[in-house]
Amino acid sequence: MTNDRVFHVATVEEVLSGEVTDIYFRRTVETLRKAGLDNVVVRAEFHVTSLPRGYKWAVFAGLKEVINLITRAGLKVTVYALPEGTIFYEDEPLMVIEGRYVDFAVYETAILGILRHYSSIATKAARLKKLAGDRKILFFGARAVHPVIQPMVDRAAYIGGCDAVANVVGARLLGKEPIGTMPHALMIIFRQVAGDHTLAWAWFDKAMPENVPRIVLVDTFYDEREETLLAIRILGDKLSGIRLDTPGSRRGNMKKILKEIRWTLKLLGKENVKIVVSGGIDEKEVQELRDLVDAFGIGTSIAFPPSVDISMDIVEVYDPKLERWVPITKRGKLPGFKQVYRCWCSMKDEIVPWNAKPCIKCEDGSEPEPLLKKYVEDGKLVQDLPSEDEIRNYVLRQLEKVEI
């Protein structure tokens, strides 16, 4: 069959209908129906048995889209989950689906894809934000992913802790203004056609409305400090900031370059001029440079992070003869429906059977809180979902209490 789609991507309808699935789930459902086992009710748990190397925690993200999928696809299931944005540890249940297995089996592929992709990006954004402290993290990663999923990647990065995103559609869906400076292309064109690349900054100032910060890219042709001085001369007090995006092959010692620029700005009484650094930034660079910059523009390391490998396993099956749930799962996994209790003062958790009480004691005398909440019952949403700003603030509050 000829594929005449503009982009090689699934449609919303194909996701909601369960077509975006691995074939063995379809064959499993057919087999169960043939055997007369289509009424078997299970509890399926989503969890992470091993975090990426060096990670102590991850951020649970993507719940909103999973709930949208479940409710709009009309799945008659019940869903328990951690609130979106919750920092979690290995082996903790993140989400549980309760219902007839044949009703949601073909959706496992899509649900895992949403949760794993979202959580991986949000976790990396959170790690970088934690390392950056009060420095801003600007997400420049739209160009690293297929355009159809750019807004989703922007959302994951934002709720994970990024302060802003550059993509126009991604920002609009978040209810935010997109951020950005200027590309090298602007200076190259002015240099070739008008004979002076610094004219690009003057014309940018003339072309942009007043609410757009005048942040100049200062590493196109000359030494970064020299271009910074030129920018000050041309824009004066209008200059909001400078950005360094020097390619890795020509970067040299970025820390020394930044110290040189900081010193020069101080001498000129221009300490209010912000410094943004971008281009191949990851955790190491954030740690090394955070005391010298005001913001980091980060793309690829967030857009293509280490994978938070969430998996799903049946952990209980309802036995109508015994009229009770029977804990069962494959080897290497913990059977049974579980709850996670957290002491918020220490961010310490305890996993217990669902109806058991925790043994954990909070250092401040407060009671540990059960984290898994019921979000969907029999296919209907039963709890309000937070906004993206609320999720992000929730992540940031937790980041204050954890270490990398």
C-alpha cells in the first residue's frame, strides 16, 4: 500500500484505536478470546527496575497524556498513579492499571512510549536544573527531534525544570512566550551583503518590538570579548545580554573566555548584561560554568537523554472463585498491588502492600504520605489534573531536597 502521508507518523485516531501497538499484543488478545479468557481482570504495574547509570532518582512524567489516551479511547479501566512530576526511585510502582486485560493490552506499547519518553526528558531537565541552581535553563532542543513531536518534548523539558522553550508551537501550547536570540546566519548575511556583521545587531534592534530582549550572538567572526565590546558600542544600554555558541572545535577554554568577558563587563560598569552559553552543553559544562553565566541554552542533551526504562508487568489477577486478588508476576519482579509512602522532610520512601501501614518514620514528626492516587475509575477521570506550571513547581520543590 502506498504511503501518501506528508510525515511518517501515526495519527491521533490510530493511537486512540490501539493500532500503534506491537503485533504480539494483538495476537495475545486473540488467543485469550479464543480460549474464553477475555474476562480475566488484572492489575498491571508500571515501574523502573534500574535507573540510568549514575542516577539516584527520576521524574515521573507523561501521566496527563496517558490519561487522555485512556479516557478518550473509552477504556473501562481504573488507574492509580503517582502525581505527574513526582521524583521516584528504583522499583517503586509509578502507575497501576486495573481492569480486563484484553481491554488495555494493545495500549501497552503506546502508554510505555509516552511515559518512557516523557520521563527520560523530564528527568534530564531536572538534573540540569538542579546543577544550574538559580541560573536559567533555556530549552533549545526542538531542532533535535522530529517536528511533529517538538511540542511534546518542549512540555517534558518545561515540567522537568527548564525555565523556557524556544519553539513557537511548544511555547504556545504551554501558554508561554518562546525565547531565543539570533542565529549565526543573520551576521553572515550582513557581513557578506552589507560588509559589516555588526549591522545585524543594529537592524535587529530596529526590527524587534521593545519586549524582545536584545541578546547578541558574539562569536561569529571575532574574539568573543572583542565582539562583546562592539555590541556594547552599538546597542549601549539596550543590550540585554550576549550569547556564546562557539562550536566545540574552536571553543578553547570556555571558562577562561567567560572570566575574561565577566571582567571586562565589570570594568565597563555593564554587570547587568546577561551571559548565555549554548552549544553542546551537558551536566559537566553546567557545573564548570554556572558561576560565570546567567543562563544555559541546552538542546541535544535534554532532547536525547539516557532512557528511563519503564516496564509494565501484571502483579495481581482477580480470582472470581476465591473472590479476591491473587498476587502473581514473572520472576525477578515483586508481586502484589503496592503503595509508596513518602516522608517529605527527607524524601525517603517505603514500598508496602496496598493495605499495609508503613514503618517509615518522618524526622519532623509528620505522617508519611501515600503517593499513588486514583486518577481514573471505570474509564472516567476522578481527579483534576494540574497545570504545567503546577507540575514544574512541584518538581522544583522536590529538587531542593534531593542530590544528584
